[in-house]
Amino acid sequence: MSRILGIDLGTTNSLIATMDNGVPRVIADPDTGETLLESVVAIAPDGAVRVGRAAIELEPHLSREKDGRVSAVGFPGGEYGAVVRSVKRYMGLGGDEVAPEEQSRYTFADLSGPVVRFQIGKRAFTPPQISAEILGALKNRAERALGEKVERVVITVPAYFNDGQRQATKDAGRLAGLEVVRLVNEPTAASLAYGLNKLAEGNVAVYDLGGGTFDISILSIKEGVFEVLATNGDTHLGGDDIDHALVDWILADLPEQVRTDRHVWNSARRVAEDAKKRLSEADKVDLQLELPGHTIRKTLTRDALEKSAQPLIKRSLDRCELALKDANLRPGEIAAVVLVGGATRMPLVRRRVAEMFGRDPLCSLNPDEVVALGAAVQAGVLMGTQGDMLLLDVVPLSLGIETMGGVMERLIHRNTTIPTSVTENFTTAVDNQTHVDIHVLQGERELANDCRSLARFKLGPIEAQPAGLPRIAVTFLIDANGILNVSARDERTGREHSIDVKPSYGLTDEEIERMLEEAIDLGEQDLEQRLLIVARNDAEQILGALRKQLGEFAGLIEPGERARLEEEAERLDAARRTSDRDLISKLVEELNELSTPFAGRIMDFAIKQALEKKSVEEVS
Amino acid sequence: MIECLSCGRRQQPQLTCESCGAPLGVDLDCFAAFALPRKLTIDSAALERAYHDLSRRIHPDRFAQSAPRARDASLRSTALLTRSYRTLRDPIARGLYWLELHGQKLAENNKAVPPDLAALVFQVQEELEELRDANGSGAQRLRERTMSRRTGLEQSMAALQGDLAANFKRWDEGGDQAALTIELKSVLSRIAYLRTLIRDLDRALENLQAA
């Protein structure tokens, strides 16, 4: 059988790793030597995909051109193609679960369905489809580096991921043509990497603050058995949140319409991210954001950064306390604290974690790589090459069913070691009832409405009998991936019952099959044909935009400029009806260059107008 | 008698095959899962060692490359082992399970408050009520009172756990089943009450902290 590789599918970066003679190693791209793959995916209007650095180049942002002008570049979203970053934040979410402030960041196809869908070009993409592109790029990288096919992988997920988020991650693997042998929790994976080298033993706390998610896991490591005692976390708390707070601060003086402009916002995010990183070393950094006709200059001190990060870190430490309580341990009983995730490079995080546990945290393994290394170790365990090593993980959230009066009845408590199962007997409430409906929930709240709906099951058909007589035993089994499986048996007849599953969120098997077929269709399309379509789309896009601007902003056109632009536009319009891709691309570029000064003036004007409007509002 | 799916040996239901060691995937009671005699006194360190040893042999991670049938048996046996460990490890869960094995259970929802606890329950509820309505400087004093109340309850709980261990010992020595059942129910019901009270106190304190 082919070897199993370990993948860290991160919010910000993703990595793939393998075991080499009992030692985990991150696989570098054989061409570029890079180990981190930025989890950024660009999709052109025709469906052409780029991942990583090539995708970042296409992200909407402001760029200083040769002539000194600052102009907006990149895929702005929707029908013009989009660049998706931090797609992990959307995994397993229903449309109604996207936070309002995130809704302006992308063009969503539909926010009412059971799955978030990004509108890109003429198609809608689900988060698992976009994640599958990242997995595909890693698969490709590993195949080139190892010279063999990659088919089976272990993928890590935040420990606090719920059933739907885990299922979505498995779906992404399937869409990338990978068999996901196991999902492993990220902090647990990190503990495997540390424990393998005996860097940590006894009661160990793993504090994992990544780009988008926070996890705390408390483990007992004893003679090769890694037993998770408790886990807690927040799947929407990470370094991104600190960046976003900085973006708000950088753009604070600008009017709403400029602040939410995707080009402006992303450029500010880049500046913020860079400043945050530099402040891990420096006490003070100057930052500047160039807007058309306007430059924002600010100075950020480490103190100010720490002040804005403080509430987020507090939230993570509260979670640590809950985990310790569930593990029935006091901070002093923790023998080692391990730091994972890029955000733990912030000195403040290190300080606060050290205070909480009363000891200096370990960070001898690279916090960006340790999860991928651990995933490779677990792959080794699954291949049987790691001797006696064994991982006993837990389910992060309680699982239960809705009972009379909308109350959640817990069947499996959080922090129960997995795999685990529980069998519950159901009967009918009225005579000759043919079906029993079961609503499965996940969460810690008392009321069903406050918990997350996981799935609805219909048991039946049940033989017509007086109420209360049928006895159907339903077994809820959580497997080693933390994913729920349900089976039912008629206790009297011993017959297995069929169960009609309706997941509340996520994709059905049929939808995944269809996506797989579509992916194959796209793959088989002639490459040249696709590139031609891209070029034509680019042409249509720029012609459309220019026509609109020539009408709306006639006052900003300089003498002679209109004639030059219109002449060039006509040439492009004629070319795009031919199949000469090179000519179309060349003319698109020329027209782009020719119209840049005009576009810059429009942006200037918009900002000036917005600022003026704001100052008028402030005065009045 | 059941048959091992891996080697075909016919045997009594147990966790792993006596011939080839493969997990059999059959349902067992918690004691049988660990091949332990039905005794209530359990050495927790030995139980943990047995749990780790058995897990190493039957866990799904050991069968990732096996046929689906073997994987399924491993999954079911491991789920059983985990559940059994959880039940036997905790004396309270173990006691409740013992009642169940003897066809008994605590009264439905444990509604009847044990008479000698009634006054205590009433008083704690009243104190919590005051704590919820409290504000300003009074809150700090009430908070301290709640903390010391909690310490008191923890002490009572420790005493009850001693009673539980003594009851377990008498069962194992072959005492009068009917009398021991009544006593076991009574101790467990008190423990359940104290546990609810402590949980209520913790929630009230947490809410206070959050506010």
C-alpha cells in the first residue's frame, strides 16, 4: 500500500509532511524550496485556479504603478473572479452563520442554504471545493518531490471543530482525490511531534493560536500513550482577528465606503500583518498605506498592539481555565506547556501563557511546522511503523437529542474519549405511528435552540402498533475522527432499520459526486480553449468598466484622452471576437496601461469626495 | 458462542479473540470488557494500565490498513472499552452501573430530596438567590460566603465518597444484597444532590465573574 502523508490544512498556511525512517519531515516544493503554502486560492471567471503566492498576487489590492500612480489591481470578486483567503473560517458553516462584517469581504451566491457558497464567475463554489484546491496543490507538490503517487492522507483540524466542520474537511479531501484515513486534532498532533522526541511528558498543555482558530488541549503522555484529558477552544479566534482590529485602526479616519472597498481593505490588512510581525522584534514600527492621492502614515507601538490583542488573549486564557477544570487539574500540575501556531510568536502571548501556567512554554519546534510534523507521526502510527505509540483523543462538544419541550438531552458528554458509542431506545407516542423523528444536536447549552443542529433522522417505517410498544434501539457512534455515525435496530424483530439522514449543514453525498464530475469536466477541457476564454473575459471586463467610467466620470477626462481610449477599446472589441488569444491579451494589457491614469483620477475623486462628505458631517 | 471474524475460532464472547487477539466487536458488560470479576472495589492504577494495554491492541489506528470488517470490529470493541473504562474509573458511575446490573435505578429524576438534605438544599438555593440579586460591595461578601459554602459541600462530598467505598467493600465481602442495595441507593442519591448543588454554585460564581 502507498504511504500515508500528513497535512496541516491551516487558515493561513498549509503544509504536507512525511515520515522518513521514523523522523517526520516537512516536504518542500522541489522547484521553489518553499515549505509553507499560503492557504489562498484565486479563481478566475472561467474557473482557472491558482493557489498560494500566485493567488496572493491576484488578491484585490492597491499597487503603485511605474508612473507613480496608485491603482486598484487583482480579482475584485464575483463575476470578475475572486481570491479567497482563510477559507477554513467558512468550512462547515451554513449561509446564515456568516458574520455580518465578513459578508462584505466576498461575493456570496446564497446566504440562506445549508452551505456557504462563494460566487465566482458564473459558478458558485463551496468552502470544501476551495479547500480541495489547497489540498490538490499540496498533493501535487508531494508527488513531484517524492516521485510517487499520493493517495492517502491524515489531515489535521482544530480540536474544537464540530461535526459539520470535520465532515466538510473530509469532503475537501475527497474532492481533491484523496482518501482521508484520519482527521487528527491540531494540538494533539503537535503533542505527538513533541512527545516523539520525549520533549514533553506527563501532563502537557498545548496552546494553539493559529490564524483563525484557537485550541487548548490538556493531555497525559505516558509510555507512548497520548491521552487527551480535555479540550476547549474557539473556532473563530486567531491571529486574523488581531490583524482585523489593526485594519480598523489604520482605516479609522476614512469613510465607510472606502474602508470596505476590497482593494483598500486588503492592502490595509497586508500592512497590518506586516507591522504585527515586525513588532515581535521591534518596540515600535512606522507603517504606511498608499491610497490614490492620499497616504496614511501611522506609528504602531508594541504597547498599542498588545492593548488591542489583550481582549482576544483573555478569551483564550478563559478557555484554558475551562479545559483545566474539565481535566480536573490545577495549573501547577501541568508538567509542560507547548506553543503552536504563528500567533504564539507574539511576546505578549508567551508572557500571558507563562503567567497562567507558572512555567515557560516550550517552543523548540517551529510553531508553523509542528502540526504538520505531528500529522506525519500519526500517519506513521496508522501505517504501523511507530511501535506502541497510540493517540486517545476526545470529542470536543457534547452530543445529544432534542426532547419534549425543546430541551437538549446529552447522550455523549464533551471530552469523552473517542471512539465511543451510546445506545438509546425510542418508541412511538401515538397508535400506529409509522415514523419517529430524531433531531441530533451538538453543544453545551440547555435548550435545543441554543445548540447547533447536526442532523435530523427519520426512523421507520415502523409496523403499525399501539403507542409505546415498538422498541427501536438507536446507536450513536462517534468514530476516531470525531464524526457521528448512526445505526438503528428494531429490538423485537432484530431487524436493522433504515435511517434517512438530513444533515442540517454541509453537503450531501450526491452533491459531492456532482462536484467530482464537474471537476473532471473542467480538467478535460482543452487548456488553450480555457486560456482563450480567460482572455475574452478579461477583455469584456475591462471594456465594460471603461465604458461605464467614460460615461460617469466624463469630467475627469483630459483633452484627447477620450479619443485615444475609445480607439484602443475598439481595437480590443474587434480582437475579442477572433480566436487570437495572444492579440487579445496584448490589447487588454495596452488598454489597461492607457486607462490607468484615468482610473487613478476616479479613485482620487471618490476618496476626496468621501472625505469631504465626512468632514461636512462632522461639522454639522 | 461466537466466531472470530479473523481466524474462525469459536469461543465465549469476550473483548479479543483468545486465539489470534483480534477484537471481536461483540457487546459485553463493563466488567467483562476488562475481563474483571464483578467486584466493586477496583484498583484505579491497574485499571488505567489495562485500558492502555488493551487500547494499544484493539484501537482503530491499529487497523487502518485492514479489511472493512476488521476495522468495524475494532471500532465497536474500542467504543465498548472506552465506555467501560469511563464507567468503572469513576466510583459514582460504577455504583450507578452496579444498580443497573441488579435491575435497579435511582428514582426517576431523583425527585424526592433525602430528608436530611432538604434543609441544606433549601438554604443553598436561598443563598444563590441573594447572590444573583446582589450588587456592589455586598456582592463580594456574598461571593465569599458562596465560596466557603462550596468548600463545605466538597467536604460532605468527600465523606459520602468514603461511605460509597465502604458500601463497595461490603458488597465484595458478600453482605446482604437487599440492605446493601438500599444503602447504595441512598448514598448515590445524596451524592447526586450534592453534585447538583456544587454545579449550581459554580454556575452562579461563573455568572458573577462574567457580569
